[in-house]
Amino acid sequence: MARRLQEGRRASMVSKQGVEIQARSVEEAVRLALEQLGMTLDQVQVEVLVDNVAYGGEALVRVTPLRPAREPAGLARGSVQRVDPDTENVAKQVVRELLAAMGFSNCEVVAVDNPSVIELGPNDPPTVFIDIFGPHAGMLIGRRGEHLAQLQYMVNVLVNRRLPTWTRVILDVEGYRSRREESLINLAQRVARQVARSRRPITLEPMPASERRVVHVVLRDHPDVTTQSSGEGEQRRVTVYPRQ
């Protein structure tokens, strides 16, 4: 399971060979990687994969132990849904081709572990998570993630034309989805407190299915409130109700 880190940072990949970390600066990414590996700087090799901090983006580093690393704390064995490396490479290649056609050939395409607090279930299809980094990559997001959603749809269509079995691709741009998810978690918790106090329901703004799911998951075990989706199409939204 990809462990979610505080303040919007996250681990991108952990393996016996090392760890890749995305953070808001190279120094912060290295510090987080050392914490996970339980090592000091003189015990590892540091490789900066992406550094877009100067453009308002984030940094991605790979930290590899000079000796075998211990299993990072908090990572459950076997809880990461692995996909075939060839499948992952097909997905990355499709994304690169689309980006090049759109004039974003300088962007970096990185496969990451699931960065969400929502784990994949046993009935979920094989899923590849891809993050895009680069100058002006934020233009790929669009208002409320609309451009990103459209790009993800095209990627899924093209990827599955090249693969024998259905595979889902989840796209992100410099951790946008993680930051949005963090914002939704805070919103859900804040609204839940208001509903619990007032005993009156609150309806949130319309959201895509992936964002509504975050709200439902965050509040599903809340002792004082419950959630329900209503509406059609783009106007579908979540209402938070007091528990009876």
C-alpha cells in the first residue's frame, strides 16, 4: 500500500532496491526517503528524477541504499496491486505519445503506487497510476480537473486497444489528485462537524464520481452523520445527513 504522507507529500514507489518520493522540494523528498528506509545520507545514493520546484511544481527523487534496506514501516506486504511491467510500459508510452501530440513532449511520465487513501478492492481491475511532471504541465488539469479527466479517458481507450485484458489507467499531474483529495477530506470532516452540531443536512457542490467516492469513504464510519448521492449527470452531488 502506498503510504499517504502529511502535508500533501507522498511516496511514489517503495521496493527492496530503494524508494522514490515526490515532495515540494528535493531536500524534503530526500528527508522523507531516508525516514522510510531508516538510513542516513551517507548510506544511500540519491538520484533526482524530476525537479520542477522552480516552475511551481514538485520534485521526485530516487533514493537507493548502498546496502539492503529494511522493510519501510507502515507498508503491508502484498497490499499493493502490482501490474505486469509490460502493461505499465504500454500505459506510459501511450501517455508520452499523447503528450507529444499536444505539445508537452518535455514532460516526465512516472508510474507510481496508488497515492489515494482509498485502497483498491479485490474487484477492481488491474490499475496503473501515472503522474505527469513538467513545465506548464498544470495546463493539462483544466477547471476542476476537466482536461485531466478527458486526457485520462483517451489514455484508457488507447491503452486497452494495445492490451489483451482490460486495464485501468489513473492519471495525475504533479500530485493534483492527491492535493484535491486532501481538500475533499478536510471539507467532508468540516461539513460533518457542522451537520452533527446543527442536525441539519448539508448538500455539497456537484462532483465527479471519483470525488464523491472520497467523501463517502471518509464519512462512512462517522458516528454522527451519513452520506447520500443524488442528482443526474454533472449535477450529481453528495448530501451529508445527521444520523437518526
